[in-house]
Amino acid sequence: MMASFFDQFASPLYLGIPLIAIAITLPWVLYPTPPSRWINNRLITIQGWFINRFTNQLMLPLNMGGHKWALLLVSLMIFLITINMLGLLPYTFTPTTQLSLNMGFAVPLWLATVIIGMRNQPTVALGHLLPEGTPIPLIPVLIIIETISLFIRPLALGVRLTANLTAGHLLIQLIATAVFVLLPMMPTVAILTAAVLFLLTLLEVAVAMIQAYVFVLLLSLYLQENV
């Protein structure tokens, strides 16, 4: 029984072909394309308003050099939100529960921010490894600690997204299983448990959006340190 709970996180296969590629590319088909007319419909207007608001909020602390990343970060944010939300539907697969996929997003983008910092302002980038006013005996220890914390950043990005989504999916499945087991024996308790399941599902919808936002926000903060 316990092994079956984790089967939902395995990449589905069809004729031996992994379907994770379809799960990754499908979200882009769902977005409406703005027409050539001057007046848009309500869906495209709301989509444009959301993207503009998020872009302004994300780019606010960055200087003009960091604004070049606006398209990449906003696209990643929308992509992660859509994948996370689609994963809450029944009989679907959530690619962001795979640590390998999240690390594939986190490591290259984090490494790009570090490389940009080393190329544009190497003194400032290396200065982050040693806080100002550090006593001389503590300098070697702090440099080692700050270097380790620097390399842990992409791992923390990927593990945070994976752990939150995996825990939420497991909790939903456990409570749903409890509802089906309790329904014949204790209907009242089963109904109360179903109400908890509904509230938990709403919470997971919020978590799916918040975790995507946190992922991109932390990337923007890493970028802010290096531009």
C-alpha cells in the first residue's frame, strides 16, 4: 500500500515511451494568443494584466541590467504555475515533483547569475563571500561557510519545490484514501474528512502558485546580487 502512494510520481509510459515530454510541453498550448484586433477579450486582458503586474513586482529591485531577464523569469513563473496547477487534476502527472527536472531549472539559472557577477563585477561578487568587519581569525572559516552556502542555493531551490509539491500530493492521496475507507463504516466521519480534503485541495492550489513564485523570486534575488 505504501509503495502505491508513490506510484503517482513515476513518469507515465505509453508503449515504453515516457510521457513527461508531453506533460512539459502541453501548458504552452493552453495559453490564448493575443489577436491582431485592438480590443481583446476578457481572458487575454486578465492574462496581460497579471503578467504586467508580476513583471513590475519582480523587476522593481533590479537595475536596468537585470531587466534583460524579465522575459525568462516571467515565462518560467507562468510555466511552473501551470504545471503545478495541472498536476492537481485527477489522473495527471506533475513533472515538478521530479527533483531532476527542478534541478535542471535551478542549476543553469543560478550558475548564469554567478557567471554574470564574476564577469561584470568580480570584486563585489567575491566580496559576498566575506562579510564586512569580519575578525581576522574567522576569515578562513567564514569564506568556507559562505562558499558552501553559495553552492547549496540551487539544491535548495530544487528540493524546496519538489518537497512541497510531493508532500501535498501525498497528503491529498492519504486523506482521499481515508475517505473511501471510512465511508461504509462511519459516514459522518467520512464527510468531515472529505471537507478537510476539500480545504486541503484549496491550500494545495495556493501552494502550487506560491512555490512557483518563490522559485522565481529567489532567482531574481540571486540575480540582484550579481548585476
